[in-house]
Amino acid sequence: MIITFATGNLTKDATTQVITRNGQKVEFISFTIACNETIGETRETTYFNVTASKSGIFPYLKKGQPVSVVGSFRQSESRNQEGKAFQHNNLSAFRVELAGKKGQEPQAQPGEW
């Protein structure tokens, strides 16, 4: 298992989804965050698709909101209609926290986790 800490901004509002697992309905939230990193003059963005158990934080997960996520990392691949491959970074979160005010660049705070 690869545990990853990521801080970024939601690319759109979080959504809910319901699955049935062992006869029980389980509700999850899903969203994508964009994590920006500046190296010299170059700014790079890495996207993470996040799923987590639904909690009281859900109403606050709106587009642009900075969040910090800790979760299990897995990469997958898909292809578009032309056959071009795309890598997807996926996090199964066990911790999601608001990381600042909407519209602000998130600031990771070392040692807070």
C-alpha cells in the first residue's frame, strides 16, 4: 500500500455515489483535486481523483476549495476514442480536511498530520 498526502484545490463540486457492498448500501463522495507545484519558472499540476466515505465535510467540498487528503494511492490507465492512453492518479482517502478559504492556494503545514 502506498500512502499519499496531497493538498490541492477541488476542480469541481464533490458528488456522491452509492454502492452495495455485502448487501449493505454504502455512500461515498468523489472529487478531483489539482495540486500545483512550482519548480523554478515551471509550474506543474498533478490531478488526483479522490473517493472517501461520506461525512459532514461534504457540503463544503465546492469547486476551488483547498483541501488536504491522506489516502491509499493507486494509478490506473484509460484510453480515449483515438486510442491515446491516459494515466489516472487515484486516492482512497481516509482523511479529508479543509485547507483554507475558497479561492486561496492551499498551504501544506508540516507536522500537522
